[in-house]
Amino acid sequence: MSDVKQEINEESAPENTLDLNEKGDSSVDSSIEVDEKENSPIEAVRLAVPVTDDPSLPVVTFRFWIISLIFTALGATIQQYYFFRSTYGAFSIFFVNLASFSMGNAMARWLPTKKWTIFGQVLSLNPGPFNIKEHALIGVAVATGANSAYAVDILSATDLYLGFRINALGSLLLIMTTQCLGYGMAGMLRKFLVYPSEMVWYSNLVQVAFFNTIHNTEEYKQIRLVRGWSRMKFFWIVAAICFVYQFIPQWLAPLLVYFDWICWINPFNMNVWALFSSMSGAGILSLSFDWTSIAGQTLYLPLNGQLCWYGGIILSYWIIMPIMWITNTLDTKTLKRPLSARLFHEDGTMFNINKFLTKEHTLNSTLYDASPPVRIAPMYAIGFMTSFIALSACFSHVACFHGAEIWASWKRTVKSKDEDIHTRMMRVYPEVPQSWYAIFYIIMVALSIVACELYGTQLPWWGLLLSLFVGWALTLPLGVIQSVTGYSPRIMGLTELICGYALPGKPIANMTFKCYSFFNYMTMILIIDSQRPALNGEAPDRHGLWTGQRALSFWGSALVYGALGPQRMFALDGRYWFVFLGFAIGIIAPIILWLLSKAYPRIQWSKFNIAVIAGGMGIFPNGYTVGVFSSLVVSLIFQYYIFRYHKTWWTKYVYILSAALDTGAAFTGLIIFLFIGGGLSGSLNAKVPSWWANHYVEDNRSYPNYPYLGVDRCGAADDKWTGGTL
């Protein structure tokens, strides 16, 4: 039994059947009640996923192809745009689901219904009403394609920091292969990461609730919410309220996004700035009133996973970092940047790697070794250590607390036995052969080798195969952790380390190693060409809108592991020797918890997930510690208080409420981007007049909030501190 199941069952005794009405409406079809008795063993699944299905509904239709292509292109463009923005925004899948619902119904009304027979197959542009399965498949397609491709990190970093641009064909091949290799792996591992009932994947439950609500399936028709509203009416009202509200923090009053109220006590004190600023410091007790900084997942992800995650953040950034800053441990204060992925000289000035690279972008070891060693922000080094803790703890935790489940799932898979009603219902559909996924994967491997060998990635064919082997070794345990907790540690640290030893002095190879959509590429080129000085740090952005921090984090790791190498940076006689202790800590800590669970079985030791805790500890290499406290408060309200003491309310409202809030916020972000922020045209870029919550002062200075360092009113823009310095 998974720790998620234990948490849900032990925190609140569930009812035998799904209570669809607050007053105990008994009008539910009895056949559904019978099916519930053999439903999923996970209560969250029983509450959100119906036990009905109609196999006759058409799925892969003309409408699917057109709508998914439109939204994938739009989403990929917007997500790549936000990749370079100082504040993060998202192309919400809930917006896609709503808009595609309207488009699908419109096409069902207007398209011709004539049928054609081609190669024995009956085809039609309009096979009937727009249905729930067709709609869900559009959501799946857009969710996988409408994002910022991971390979763009490579292309952005090499362009911004090396002045080296891989040509269009090589770039597109690199993007395509890094994206598609994962699909082949996912298909071959689906029997272990999808089919077992223990593999919940909680973020999908809110999608299930959404689709059943909007298509008004039989089970959901009977549900009535506050004031007798249908779920659809409730959804639209809440989404509209959130849509209107979000204009305040996202446009009218950005101070509400970074509400660092403690900073206002002494805004130009360096200690106060480093500890309480959420834009560049630890963000202790900082608030955020922007829903995109909180997100709907805080309402439904398992409480123990969220507490582990936020507990790791608090331990690292609210406890360890302040101690290191005040004591100047490892020159934390000397570098003057508590959180940064940049490299520095001993006096705190920026390190420029280009002075030590050959024309092939490989490190000149003789020249570098003759100069003083570089420094990294100590919290950045701790982030490397916690990534190793998370990775090794992932394996150790899964082996200790989920090993029996995985072994049982393996045996069930070999014997072809189903686990619950949902798996049995899927058997009516023909299975995609494993060989198809394997052939697809092999083709992508071949194309990946071509991309690496021909387009200057510094990664030889054998290095690529090594990276793929690492990916296979890590996917299963990481997938298990994410499916049962909602969180997953990042694997970049280990992959960077392996490549650093295998291919020393090659930063591009290191980035390529850890990576292993055309609209991503085009958007990236347009933005880099127009905003290069702001993105690579040559000059601050006058309006505070653009940043290369995400590419910088990727590039910083490539320098530490690739160009300079772990041999130098993490040597036993060096400053950052402690990084490798992460492997031992990650392996030993879950074993200790497992032994404690045997000695003291009444305490649920499995809930102390070291992998998730460590993942939270290293989540902010570049600052922007925004939304932590607000998210924790929301999580405790919904996942502790309401779930425990108002279970019926939680059951009926939480998933649709989460979907409505995220959808409203997504609409706001899209409108601001397209029609107010200049997304469609520069003439549409409307600037809000300066006032208290949007302190916009623009003079001959380079900062929009001078004399403050950022919109959070914390820190001295001109480096004239009133206290807290060395």
C-alpha cells in the first residue's frame, strides 16, 4: 500500500460510496454504487474518476488534428516567450480545454457530415457530436507539445554566452529528437508507471473532473453545488472572478506578486534584502497574492508530499541560507549574491569563461589552471549536493517503502492480471504493441546520433548512448516518486556529473548530454536577437520584463560540470568538497526511516520522503523564491483543515475549484500578453501609470523601481546600502 493511500485512508475515514449531494441525494444509479465496490483502492481516484465508458465514441478525428495543431503552435510560442520573461507565466491546459470545447462543438455544427471510404476505412470530417474522448486527446496532444522544449536551453545558452548558434536544421533536429525519445521510453514503461493502481499521477485527476464536468456525463449531471448550481455554472463563475482579480497582481499592482513586507522595515539594508527579498533573496515569510504563484495543485496534491517539498524549501532558504549569509560561510556575503547560478572571481566580480575557451569552445586547461580558482554561490553548491541527495534517496526510498509494490506490479504484469476496474475497462481497446514504441525509439536514437555528430554539440555517439542508459536507469524510480507524491527530483545533477567525468572541458556536450516544436525555435531566435543585452547580462532591462535566468541556470551547470569539471570544482581538497556527500546522505537517510518504521510502526515514517525534501531544498538557484509561504498556507487550508474536517465539501469542490482558478488566471495572462503587453503588436503595449503598488519611476537610471533594486521594494539599485554590508 502506497504512502498516499495510507494518508488518505488514515487521515479521514471515507464513505463507502461517492456522496454526490450535500444533503445525501439518493438518486444515484444503483449500478454505479455496485461498481464503486470494486473501484480503485486509492480514494482520490474513486472520488474523481467515473466507472463508465463508451467505446463507440470516435477519437482520432479531423477535428482533433486541426484543433490540436492550432493550440500546440500557439502554446509553444507563448511558453517559449515566457522562458525569457522575468515573471513566469503559463499557457494553461485548462484554457486549451475550454477553448477547444467551443471550437469542437462549432466544427460539429458546421462541418459537412459526408462520409468517404478510403482503403476500407470510413472517414468523415464530422463523425458526430464533439465528444469527451476526442476532447481529452486534444488536451493530451497540446500538453505534450505546447511547452518550451528542453533542448532550447542548449540553443539559448550557447547563443547567449558563447556567441555560437547551431544552424536551423541542426537545431530543429536536436529539439525533435530530445522530445521524441521520451515518448518511446514512456510507451515501453507504461505497464509499470501507468497501469498499476498505485501509480496515481494526481495532476491528472483535476483534468478528469474538468472533462466530465464540461461534457456533463451522467454521473456528474446529478451533482448540485452551492445554491443549487451545476458544476459547469460553478466553474464559470469562479473562473470569471479569478480572471478579473488576476489583472490586479499581474498588471495593475505587481507589488502584490512580490509582497515582501518585511523588506519595507529597512529596504536598503543588505542583510534584510538577502533574507527577505523574494526576487533575489531567501524570501522569508514573503507573501504573494498572484494565483499563478500559488497554482491549483496546492489544493489537491497529497499533503505529505507538499509538506516535504515546502519543508525542504524552508530548511534550505529560511534556515541554512540565513546562517551562511550572516556568518559569511564560504564567502556567501562576499559574493554579494545569496542566490545565483553565475561564477565569480574571489573579489565577487563576474567570471568570464570565454577568456579560457579555445575556438572549439573547449576549456584551455593550461590557461585556466594558471589563474585563481573561481567561486560559486555557496547555496548553488548546496543545490548540487541536494540534487544528489534527491537522486540517491529516490532509489533508496522506492526500494525501502515501495519495493514490494513494484515487485507485485511486475508479477501482475507478467501474469497479465488486471488491478482495478479502470484497467479492466481499458482492455476493450487494442493495445499498441511494445515493438512499435521500440522501433520509434530506435529511429530517434539514430537521428540523435546524427544531430550530435554533425552539429557541434561536442557529444560523440558513445556519449549519447551513455546518456540514454542513464535515462533508462532513472526513469522508473523517479516516475514512481512523482506518481505517488506529485513531486519528482531532477536528474540533471547526476547526468551532468557523469558527463563531466566522461567529457571534461566540454560545456556544450554537458548540456546536450543532460537533455537527452519548431515554434519553440522561431520564437527563441526572435527574442534573443531583439533582447540579447538583457538576456545575457550585458545591460539591465530598462522595463524589468526580460531575463535570461533560466538559460543562465542551465549554462552555470554546464560550466561547473562541463567546462571546469567536477574534478576541479568538487575536489576533496577544494572549497566545495561536501557536494558528493549528497549521495551517501540520500542512500542512508531513507534506510534509517525504514528501520524506524519497523521499530515504531505507529509513526508513518514513509511520509518523510527525503527525495522530495531534497528536491525542495535546491529549487531556487537564481532567486525568485516567490509564492512559498502563500502556497503552504493554501495547502494547509485545503489539504489539512478542509480535507479532514469538511470531507464532503472537499470531495465535491476541490478539483473543479482548482480547474476554475487556474483557467481564470490563464485567461488573464493570455489577454495581457496578447492585447496589453504587446504580444500581437508593440502599439498594444499599455503601461499602467505609476502608483504605490506599481512604483514605476523611469529616469536616466536603468532600473524601473529606482532607488529600489526590484519591484518588491527591497535592496539598493545604486549599491548604496545603509547597513548589513561587510
